[in-house]
Amino acid sequence: MPLLPTISTSFIILSAILVAIGWRLIIKGEKRAHKKTMIAAAISALLFFIIYVSRTVFIGNTSFGGPDEVKMYYTIFLIFHIFLATTGAVFGIITLILAFKRNIKKHRKIGPVTSIIWFFTAITGVAVYLLLYVFYKGGDTTSLIKAILGT
């Protein structure tokens, strides 16, 4: 298994698990534990993002290496995942800002929606990882730097 994609995917899984734990904690009324757990979930998601962007810039993204008849379905699925991840990240930032600004009324409304989006993001992210590195051999990898500089 490739090291960086495995590590970054692990951080997304961890963030989703922490969000689930945080959700359970707030239901039980444990506000302080909820806050700490959700901050840990956000840090885990941020670590994923840092690893992903660094890898994209310096090493590159791996293209789909599976059969051509599956590639179109993979691409559609990947676009769906990217849309979810972007939406989840925006919702996550807004949810955290609302919490830190103590706007708990709005935080309570958007938090569950954010969590559900994040769960689907994590699930589809793991599926992308499995399709790229486990079920099929990854395709070519080209770094952003090489793509820009043409080297």
C-alpha cells in the first residue's frame, strides 16, 4: 500500500470516527468533551488536507489504473466525492466558526448536516482510495509542479 495516501485516508477515517463520538457526546450533554473531540476531528481533517495538497504538489495525483470500462464510473464517483469533500469542508469551517463565536443556536442547526456530509465524504474517500490502490493498480502519477513546468 502506498504510504502517503494510506496515512491521509487514515486521517479522514479518524476524523469521521471523532465526529461520530462528538455527536454522541453532545447528545449526552457532555459539552466540554464534545468540544475537544470535535477540535480533534477538525485537526485530523486538516492533517489529511495538508498531506493531500503536499502530495499533489510535490509527488502528484494517481490516475485510475483500472479497466477502461470502469473508468467513466470511477470518474463520476470521484467528481461526486470531490463535491462532497468541498461542501463538507465549507460546512465544517462554518460550523466551527459558529461554535467558537458561541452562536450555538445556528451551530446546533448546521452541525448535524455537516456531520452527515462529512460521513459521506469519508465513506466515498475510502472508496476512492480502495479503487486507486487496493482493487486496481494505480495509474500514472504526475506532480503539479511537473505539469506546470512541463518537465
